[in-house]
Amino acid sequence: MSKTIILIPSRLSASRLPGKPLLKINGLPIICHVFKKAKKTNIGQVVVCAEDKEIVDEIKKIGGEAILTSSHHKSGSDRIFEGFKKLELKNVDYILNLQGDEPNIDEKDIINLNNSIMNKNSDLGTLATKIKNESILSNENIVKVILKEKLSERNFPLATNFYRKNLSIKNENIYHHIGIYIYKVSVLERFVNLNQTSNEIKYRLEQLRALDNGIKINVALAKSGPIGIDTEEDYLALKKIMEYKS
């Protein structure tokens, strides 16, 4: 049976919303909500890879595991790979990179992604969900993925490209991308040692580095799209939703 570890990259210095991981919803920092969701999956060990001691301290307060990583990383993938090396773990086959700013992600979708990549023995997997509102197509904060075939609960198709805007709903194989990734350990190591490509820099999409270098990305269907927190407005909106539900 293949073994997966969940690593959650986190830092306080986000350009659009500094201090984001420690903003509270229901009295608990966002990063702690994400950690708890990861634990609920029962997929494997969960570790937060943080740039800041304050984040590590908050995770440890709830009995979680967190380690400090460098402040010089260009991406979350670089951060989690440093964390993985520091942990010196054996017999891990897959590393699941869970975004630290999506506290309402459905743990069932995380489990589905993990199961999908193991069943297909794929190198790199991610999630996408159906587009329910055409305004998403022009929203640069929401990444879209084009697939080779229509996405369903039963398949795990390949991604052909990722975009931020200027798309048409007429393309029936376009979906709302969810920024969670699962890599074979060897693939993540290869990925972080590749140079950033011109497409990645131009479009601000790290996953284009993989496609540009021939690394295939399979996509599993998520039942719902989590609300990412990029701005204060996002935070206040999600806080209202989550606190109302509780």
C-alpha cells in the first residue's frame, strides 16, 4: 500500500493579505482549520511547513506538527520539499501539497485525489470542479484548467493547460482548478530543481513549469470548490459563512 504525507506550506508575508494564516475564524487561525481538515482525512502524517515561528507555535498549540523552513522560497512546492527533507522520512511514496488558505476544503475531495493517483500510479495529480458561474472565466484570481476529456467521478484525465482569464465557456472541458497537488516523491524533487519557465513567470502559474517540462498532470473531480482567501474581502466573506454554519 502506497504511503502519503500531507505537507501544508504557510507564511505570514503574503503580498495581498499579510498575516493571513493567523487570521481567525471561530476563534481559530486559518492555518489551524486547514491542519484539522487534513487530519480528518486519515491519509497519513500531516505537517505544516512554515516560514514563521508564530505559525509553528499556533499549530503546536492544537497538538499539531509544524517545522520552520527558509524565508527564501519562491513557491509552496519548494517549501514543502525542504520540509520533507528535514523530516528525513522513509517509505513515503507521495507528498500531498495542501494550500494553507482554503479552510473550507472538503476532506472527501482530498481523499478522492489521493485514491485517484494511487489507482492510476500517476506522477502528479490535482483537483478541479465544474464552473457554475461564467464570471469565474474572467476572474484572474481563479485559475482554470483545460482537460483532454470531460471530467467525471470515474476518470482522472490529463490537463493540457492552465489559464487565469480570457476563456470561453464553449470549451466543454474547462474547469475551475483547485490548488492542491499530490506528487510522487521523485517527481517533486525533479520539479523543484527545474528552472522557472517563461510561461510560469508570465502567467504566474507554477503548474506550467511541470507541463513545459513534460510532467503530466492528472485531474480528479472535486464535488465543490473551496473559497480561497486572497484578500480581506475573501476572508470576511468566508468567515461569515463558516461562523454562520457553526
